[in-house]
Amino acid sequence: MNIPTDLQYLSSHEWLRLEGDTATVGITDFAQDQLGDVVYVELPTVGQMVVAGNTVAVVESVKTASDIYSPVTGKVLEVNSSLTDNTEWVNESPFDKGWLFKVAVEDLSSELMDADEYQKVAEAEA
């Protein structure tokens, strides 16, 4: 299980990469593995306001659909529209090509955890 130490995580298996006032969000390696082959991704719209802890996207796999929760409050700056034709990137490269959306951060979730804390959560669910 790949858990990069330079990211922050939610117990619902989203990751956050903070670069200045911009947050890039995706799902973790553990989440994509649990979901199985991703076949569809419903992303937020650019300009949409998202609130930390609220549902902001949906990832569907051959097994199930899973809500994606925002780890930040702010405005969506960009979505990974390449996922429309390349849903497999969520499985193959969840921390790079498989990112979901970027947000101009106004506030961070109080539920964010570091890699060590997240690893304990993932191991408890494995």
C-alpha cells in the first residue's frame, strides 16, 4: 500500500496535496484498490464552491460507487477532465495522473491526518 508522506489524508480515503493556497485532491491507493477497476468519475464543476466534509464527486467501479468528500473548503479551480477518457488512471496512478480536482483553499478540514495516522486507518479496514 503506497501512502506518500508528503500528503494529508481523510479517513474516507481522500488525499490532499497543498501547494500554497491550492489543494489537489484524489483518492488513495488503498481506496482505488478496494474499489477495483474504476469505470466512471463524476467530478465537480470549475467555479463550484465545496465545503470540507461534504460530498463533491463520485467514483464508480465495477464493484460499487463511492462518494468523494472534500478535505477543504474553497472554490474548484480545475478538474482532471482527462479522467473522462482515462478512468484507469485513478487505479494506475492515484497520486499523479489520477488526481480528481484542485481547489483554492479557504479552510482545511479539521479531520486531516498525516501518513502515519492514515496508515493505521487503512490497515484497520484492510
